[in-house]
Amino acid sequence: MSSPRPIDDRLITTFGRLVEAYSQLERRLGGALQAETGLPHVWFEVLLRLARSSQGQLTMSTLADEAALTTSGVSRLVDRLLAAGYVERRPCPTDRRITYAAITDAGREVLDRAAVVHARNLRRTFADFDPDDLNTLDALLDRLRRTATA
Amino acid sequence: MSSPRPIDDRLITTFGRLVEAYSQLERRLGGALQAETGLPHVWFEVLLRLARSSQGQLTMSTLADEAALTTSGVSRLVDRLLAAGYVERRPCPTDRRITYAAITDAGREVLDRAAVVHARNLRRTFADFDPDDLNTLDALLDRLRRTATA
DNA sequence: CAGATATGCTTGCAGAATCAGATATTGACA
DNA sequence: TGTCAATATCTGATTCTGCAAGCATATCTG
């Protein structure tokens, strides 16, 4: 016969868990990545999206969406990646408003090196998750991602 | 017969999904919360932990752990919450190094109001998740949180 | 009990993200 | 065509966060 306080709402707790799980993992894995490869986690995520895209390039806006940053944030982030030699800016031949961020060979190199390290750390973190668990998690996260984007 | 590039590692993709799902939700729901109640999402999370704790108070360190911030970050955050009148600092009678952050009545009020709004937004976001889905998600996130903390 | 070490919190400084606003280009439509 | 709205990006000011260092208090050890 407990009084249902607003703060005890079930979904608030679930969402809190998501926040906490993400933050802990981000801190631990992101920190390890940077310590072992010198690559900040955000850089890794950005380079990853670029490397996986068809021409190795994305518009600033698309990149902002995928990295969950503002275009402003991406603009400066690309500045730093540019200074490091990991990306370059390319004009769009058909729409002069658009600038592409394109990954360089140097970018692909550090990314590949970092990916190996990151994958190893992830295997340790997810050690007691069997394939079924992972599939379930993937599916749930994907649904969340899509409902949030919509 | 695809060459297995390091960046196509399965866990990297899963983790990428977690990052994206979290970021999208945080942006959308956090933004909505602030727009509709004036309460930044971090403030909400902090007040929530305090309100749920036994005496309505936690040490700065504990709060830092739970909110996934550094003690430094919490120190300043509590400064701001203090200025807003939502928390107060209390000395610990037995250990004078410790400072408690305690939620005030005003803090509980805004928190309750915000919780109602937040819960409504969450119900919309999780509309097509049935109880089984939620339980599964909870369990997986909890395992992740614990492996990360360990 | 004295000295060394550990713990809890706060502050100076610097890095990075956001918001708001400016600029440039494109597309739509009367 | 000329004007107006929409789109894509960048920049200035502000805010928040973390790291490193510092101060005060507590605990351990010989």
C-alpha cells in the first residue's frame, strides 16, 4: 500500500539505468581508448562513421546527426581532426553550401589501430553476454534509436 | 567472403548503437524536460538520487559516483543547485571532511513536477515496448552497469 | 603519540560543447 | 525575374566538465 510518488515511475527508473550504464561504459571504455591509442572516443566515433560511409565522407549536417552533436560542435571537431591530419574538407560540386568531411589515409590508420584495441576492451566488458543476449540488446537499442530519431 | 575489417567488429557496432540510442534519447528527452520544466536533465538526475536516498541527502562523493560525474563536477553543480534553492549543504557530525548535499522542499517540488512531465514523455518514447521488453532491457542495462562499475 | 598516508571536498585553469547570430547558397513562387 | 523562406555551415560568447593541485580532516603504523 505504498503511495505512488511521481519519482518512482517505472520508466524513469529504466531511463535512469540507461543513463548510468552508458555513462559508466563511456567513461571506462572511452578512457581506456584514449589512454591506449591517444584517440578520444568522440574522434573514434566520428572517424568510424566516415570510414563506413560510401565515399569515406559525409556532410557536416549528417555527421552531426549521427554523432549526436550540433552542427556547431561538429564544425569545431572537424577543425581539430583536420589539424591532426585525420580528415579533410571537400566542397560539394553541386551544392556550394555543403562541405564534406572526408577521412584521410592517416585517419584510417589510427582508426584501424584503435578499433583493434577497442574491440579487445569491449570483449572484456561483454564477457558474460552470450550471442542471444547481444542480439536482444542490439534489437532493443535499435528500436530506441529509431523511436528517438523519428 | 568479405575481408573482416577491424572497424566492422560486432561489439563495436553494438556499442555504437548504445552510444547513439543514449545520445538521441538524452537530447530529445533532456531537451523536452528543460523546455517544459526549466530543469536541466543533470539537475533532474541529481535531485532524483537525493530524493530517493534515505535522509534526502548523499555525500558529494556518492553523488558523483551515481551521477557519473567527478567530485569536482558535482561540487560546482551543487553550487548551482544551492543558488537555485533546490539543495543545501550539511556538515557531517562524525566526519568533518564530509559534506552532505540535501534536497530542500523547493527541490522536491520542482522534482515532482518535472517527474510527471518526464514520465509522460517517456511513455510516449517507450510506447511500443511491452512489459517483457522493458524487463529485458532493465536486466541487460543493469548487467552492463555492474560490469562497468566492477 | 608522532609522522606519514589516505580520504573528501573545493578551486584554478583549460578544453570542448551549446546557443544565438551571421553569412552564403539554394529552392519556391508570384 | 525578384523576393522570401529554407538549408548548410561557421563564429562569438557563455557554460559546463575534467584534470591537477591544494587544504583540511581522518586513519594507520611504528
